[in-house]
Amino acid sequence: MRNTLSTVSDRPELARQKMSQKRRTQIGVILAFTIIPLGLLLLFTYFPFMEMVKFSFFKMKYIGKRTFVGWANYKEIFTRDDTRKSLLLSLYYMAGALIQVVVGLYLATILSFKVKGGKFFKGSLFFPFLINGIAIGFIFKFFYTRGFVLDTVLQAIGFNLDNLPYWLKDQSINNWSLVYSSIWRYLGQNVVLFVGAIMSVDANLYEAAKLDGANKFQTFIHVILPNIRTIVTLNVILSITGSISAFEPPYVITGGANGTGTFFVLMNTIAHTNQKVGLASAMAVFLLVVIIICYILQQLFFKFVFRKAEDEGNGYMSRKAMKNLKKEARRNG
């Protein structure tokens, strides 16, 4: 009888022990899944970044003596002709980024509705994004080489080879050739993101716009664009920041020759060929600051552009947009 009573009295204690053990296991798992990623992030991202910031104040190579030079490396960025020219090349890629977003938004608007072969076109546009950047570089290197793919196609439709430019040597056109390869690769990514955003817009808004007599362009301006502004902002930010740090097309296709060396290509040459690690580190920090400034300016710009639209989560057009839509519909009769 006593054994039975002791067994019954021990059950709550055993249950509490099992619960505490289970909680300790859960806490251990949570800490493991939290501490390990954070540790790796600190070890391979933030620690190297802080070391790079420190190196930017030294005149140094990878191996050897380090000499503290203060802000001299940052001043040299603005005094060197090659760094200024490489920064100006970013304007080509920025222009290409804007073209990429506009064309992507146009194609996404079409493909978001019922179109014959819509799935095929979506897959075809997105496929280049899946290809490795180095492989794309080699593809376009042969595509633009004198007498190869592009020249052969142009000759087939009546152009004379002697009248065609050297796509990778002529400095009036070679950077635009590289920008096109970037547009070709990343256009599909923009299209897919835009399609997903447009398809999430409430269908009732299209019906309301149709009843108010809005045409397709008015529907796009007053219904689609305000409701996908978050994705538009995201795509522009990704495109602009990517254009500032363009590396693969000029590095693989031209090797930075003939005036195609972007800031990243030049930084790679200074760091690994010239062994000026301090200057290259300063260039990397400077580029990060430029990207942050561009991000802030883009945020302010889009906040101004979409100031009349309500938050995307509301799922309705702003009152001002609805009034403008009705006014335009009355004007059109």
C-alpha cells in the first residue's frame, strides 16, 4: 500500500522533471539555431568588414609592413583619374537599370492578364537569370566578337561587315554593349517580381475602374502602380545598387579594357594586381557609402512620387486617385 502511495505521489514530480527537461531541450535548440547563424554572420561578414575599414587607413600589402596614413587613401580616390572615370561608367549601368525596370514593368503588366503563351514567355524571360554570371559573360564575349554571332546575323539581313563597329573595342558603344548583357540577364527577375505583385492586386479595383470608364493606361496609373509601389521601389533599389557595383560583364567580357573598367573591376586590379590593399579597402568603404546614399535618395523619391496613394495593405485606391480617375473618365465622355 505504501509503495502504491509513493508511486502516485512521485508522478507529478516526474512530470515536472520531464517538462523542465523538454523546455531545456527547446531552449537549447532555439539558442543553437540563433547563436550559430549569428556567430557565422559576425565571423564572416561584420568582422571582415571592420577589418577592411581598419585597413583603409593604412598603406599596406597583403604581407609586409603596414604604415598608418589616415585619410590619404580616401583622398587618393578623388585624385586618381582612373577612379573618377570608373565611377562615371556607373551612369551607363544606371541608365540600363532604369530601362530594365521600365521594360520589365511593361512586360509584367501584359503577362499578368490572359495572354496566349503567357507561361512560355514568363519562363523564357526568367531563364537568363538562372544562368551563372560568368557563363553569361562568355556567351556575350563570343556574341560580340568581330565576325561572330551578332555580326553574322547583321550581315544576313543586309549589313556590310566593314560598316559595323567593333562592339567591344569602340569606346562609343562598348559600354552600351555590356549594359545590354546586364539587362538581358536581370530583366526576367524584374518581370517575375512585378507579375507577382500585379496579380495580388484586388480584382474589385479593376472592376471599379472599368465601371468608371477608365482605359488601360488610366487603370495602370491609378490602380496597378499605387498598389505595387513596394515592389517597384525594391526593384529600382536592387537595379541601381547593382549597377553601381557592376563587375561580371566588364571583367569577363572585356577584362576592363578599352575604357570598360568599372569601379569594382578597378578595385579588383588595385587589390590583387597592384597589391594596394589599403587603397582598395578605402574604395570598398566609399562604394558602400555611395550605395547607402543612393538608397536613401531612392526612398525619398518614391515617398514623394507615391505620396497621394494610400498604403498598399489597404487594398483600395486613394480618394484623390479615384477623383482623378472619374474626372478623366468624364472628359473622355
